[in-house]
Amino acid sequence: MTTTDLAKLKEQIKKIALDMGADLVGVGNQERLKDAPPSADMSFSLPGAQSCIIWAYGDPIDAIEDYFAKKDRMGAKKFKHFAYTTAWKTAEKIRKFIESNTEYKAYTVVPNYKSRRHEDGSRFDMYKDDWGYPDFSLKYGAVAAGLGHIGWQGLLVTKEFGGACYLGGVLTTAPLEPDPMVEENYCTGCKICAKICTSGHFSETEEEDEYPVVIGGVKQVYGKREAFCRCAVTNIGLIGVSEDNTWGTWAAHHIGTKKDSAELWRDPAYRTKLKKKIFSSKDTPKKLRIHAGKVIGNFMRGSLAENAGIVTLTEMNPRCGSCSYVCVPDPKKRAELLKLIKSSGKVSIDDDGKEYIEKFNEDGEKIVYYPPSQEESHYTKDMDPQKT
């Protein structure tokens, strides 16, 4: 194809992404990712790939506020489902468009839940493995495509949505002209992402230097990481409570791990003990063990499919993700969201297995209520970006 034809192809691809609901879209290339970690290597998924097309969906602020206030989890749940399923449908449409209309090949990037297999073919195990890597990192591709930079929490941070967004993408052998990379880093270094994290997965003060990320010649600055399991058990919603035990994520197990050392988390015996405490220990109330089984069951059904883009709404269950959701563009709003979750109380389980919230108001009065279920929520079933 001529340069003119490639420019037209690029615009047609971008239009598909935007028309199907994306808020942002950009194009990057492998040259910019040559010094990035292995998960930025496009050829792992598509030999000969030269370009990546990456798009983003910004989280609705009202859903984020309700989520942190423990008023309603369903807005975040339904938008997450919308974003991942739409990302997959959009990627498939773009892949088919490229391969049907040009001589180039394309590859649909799975939006989440897929990690590279080990050399023996086994899957990533969050309880045994320190790290897991995607076939292709959408966040690295997004930086190369000019959507933003990697923030302190290790996620993409954009001008328009901060880190509160989901990504989709396609790789192609077409040599598309890359969009300009963003010069300004929209991560302000406020570290609220670290303050709101109940797992202690990343440092509030220490920069990661063991695993440098360089994209387009620019080193991305982010917090030092601990073993992935430390994040995973909290992010899935198995555990999650503040150091003072006064507030938590949407997890019913009030187990805090922020003060645990890195050495402790890398000890397989510690992880086994924690797993037992969550799922099988007789010291743990039966209703909590049953609830944990439901939480991990929903997650595993999606995880075994190795594609967040095809899971059902029921299986899509955000219970943490705090470091992403709190990272909105306005610094003042981030501080408000942190204050909001700190006054939101904790999730508990009644004898019938239903979730309820316990918290105290400013007068010290105890408040107990049941948040709306998936059927009771006022949020629409199919959520459009920024329109709820």
C-alpha cells in the first residue's frame, strides 16, 4: 500500500474504534517498544507486527463515587463489563477489516485475564508465581500510541481520564504512521493510589528500578512492586481492609496485608496459610468461606476462558481496583475519593449470604444497609462511556 493508502487505513481503523464507543484511540509502533519489557514485543503474538492500535474507555465518575461510598457497586461492575466486552468486539471488527481489505495480518489483543504460559505449558498461578505477563501489554502499547504515561500505580494515566480507564487493542503487520507520544506526564506524583491500596503491593516512596520500562526512549516512573499475588488476592475481592480496620474494599474478609513484608509474601508457606484461612480454616466463619468460594468461582470462570472480553455480567465483579478508580484527572477529586472510601465502612455477610455495609457516621452512630443487587441497581444494563 502507498503512504496515502496507509494513512486512510489508519483513519478508518480509528473511526471503527470511536464509533463502537471508545473515548480515545492512538497508534504506536514496535520501534518505540524495542527497549520495553518482553510483554511489549508484538512479534510474540503476531510475527512481523509493526503497529499497535490502542483505545481507551473512561470510567464514569458517578459510578466511581458510588463505588467508593459503598452506595452501589453495580455501576462500576456494568461499566467494566461494557468496556471489556466492547473492547473485544471492537478488536475483532478491526482485525477482520484489516485482513479483508488489505494484504496485512492483524491480531486481536485479549483485554485482560490472559497471561503467557510457562515453558511447560502450565498457566500462571497467582498463589505460586511471583509474576505474570500478558501476551501483549496494552498499557505499554498505549504509551507508544500517545495516550499517556505509566503512573505511579503502574497503570496507564491519560490526560482525559487519569488512570480510571480500560483498554483494548489490535496488532497489525501494517506499517502505520504512529501518533505523537505525549510529552507531559499526567501522573502528578500525589501517591493517593498507594495510600488507598490495602494490599501494600507497591511502594508509596520507592521507585521501581529492578524492572525498568522505557518506551520511545522515555523511562516510565512507577512504584516498586511486590509479588503479584499480593495484589491479586485483594483485587479479586478475597480480602481487603485498612490498617486501622475501619474501612475496606468490597471484600467481606477483613484481612489486612499492608504491613506484611515483601519477604513474607514471597514465602510459599505464607501464601498457602493465607489461602487456607480464606477458604477452608474452621476458624473462619462458614458464611465467609462460602462467600469466598463464590468470589473466586466467578473470577476463575472468566480466568479459565483467558479472555475478559467474553465473560458474562455476573462473572464481572470489581471489588477493589482502587488504585485505578481513584486516579481521576482532578487532584482535588482524588483526595475527595480517598476521603469517601475511608468513611464508607466495611462489607459483611449475613446468615443468608447477602452482602451488607456497616459504617459509622460523623456522630459515631452505627449505620447498616444493603447495597442494591445487580437487578436492583439504577444503572443501565448497557453502559455507554460518560453517559450514565
